[in-house]
Amino acid sequence: MKELQRENVVIKDKEDFEKKLKELIADGIENLQVVADFDGTITKSVVDGKPALHSLDVFRHTATLSEKYRLGYDALAKKHGPSYVNPELSVEERQKVLDQWWEDHECLCSGEILTLSDLQRANDAINTPLRDGCEQMLRLLSHHRVPLIVSSAGVGEVIEHVLKEHNPRVVSNFIKFDENDQIKGFSKPTVSVFNKNRFPLPVDEDRRNVMLLGDSLGDCNMADNVPGLKTVLKIGFFTGTDKEKLEKYKSCYDVVLVDDQTMHTVTALLRRILGLA
């Protein structure tokens, strides 16, 4: 496959990759489903040289949220952000940081007024783009009735709105409202980048194979608790120049796409599995 010959496509164990790909091809589309992260995976991670906005950014830019909320959000980011990205902390320690950050955020936004229409307008205004070729990949899945399961630490309502034409099954953090459109919090337990493997995924139990797409080290384990799987082909998107971190991605994912803002390689692999190439 020419898409796999590019310099930014890294396959650490080519023999194991070929074995998994042959198994997915042999078992056919009736045994395939796709499990994917959303922010930075289905959407681009970089736009015009800057980090792309995430689904939580759509939420916090909603016009009806108060100035108190906006200032408070910035304060929480300054308080918790440095610890969250500190590589010297363990995953467990960083998870505790995220838990406290999310709890503080829930308290901050509790009582704010928000409707789904407000959120959708904010999303349409921000319009964080999907990866180039992503729509083609999503249409391919829909046409061949391959289930798409999205596991995200973002905001579920935003994800469902962006992907509404493709009927994904979404595991994420959904907003809880009262009868007056006041925010009461988010669904529990909270989905974070580090704990996705603890959540049951709404997969088709009779489909034994998974193509997994992610952009973090936490994403590569998000199908671990799905029982009865035969083959999981893991594709990771890596952005940056940190060679030590790239080595971790290579150990975690079967294929690593480096500084690639497209879905072209993923689509090419899907076409092979579907018997279209």
C-alpha cells in the first residue's frame, strides 16, 4: 500500500501488523467495528500551526455562559493545567488532577443557563475541522454499516452534533439540565483521557474485530474491557517532536501517523479490509 510507504507512517512491528491486517481482511466487514477518540483524532489536532479547539472549548465559548464562568475557567486551567501535563507525575497522579479539575469545573458551571441550540450555534461558529478525508471515511463506514463507537473525554452533546449524520455510539460526558435549562452537572462517572478502558463500550458483541483510532497513550487501551475480541488494530496520531514520547506511541499502537492531519491512511486500510482495494 502506497499510503504505508510515507515517511510519517511508523510501524514498529511490521510482521505483527501484517498478521492483524490479514485477520481483519479474512474475517470481513461483518466482524469489523471502529472505536475512536474524538478530539484530536476525528478532528484535527493542529489548525494553522496552533492547537485545535476541542469539544470542551465549544462548550466554554457558548454565548449564554456568564463572564464569571469564563474567568473561572481560565483560573482553573492555570491552577490544574501544569500538573496535568507534568510528565514526571504518574498516570494515577495525573488522573487525580483531572478528577479535581473536572469537579471544580462542575461547581463553576452549575446554575449557568444553556440550551442545546446555544451549544450547536457555538459549535457551528467555532467549526473545528475534521481531519482531511474524515468525511469520506465516515461515509465509508456508514455505507457498509460498520459501527462507529466514539469514546471521548470531551462533551457528548458537541460530538453528537458534529457527527449527527453518521449515527455514532458516543461514550462521553453529557450535560445534565434541569427543567429551566440550568446546568446541574455532567454525567457520572466522568470519562477522562486516562480512564477510558474502565467504561463499557456499546459494541456489537458478535463483531470480533476492532480498528482503534486515538491520539493519546490513554486512547490505545480504550477497548481493553470489551470481551471476546479477536483482533484489535491500533492506529495512533502523534503530533510533535518529542522522540521519547513517540517511542511510547510506537510501543502502544500498531501504526503511528506522525504530524498527519488527514484520515487518508486510515481510509486506505479500511478499503483494504472492506475488499475495495
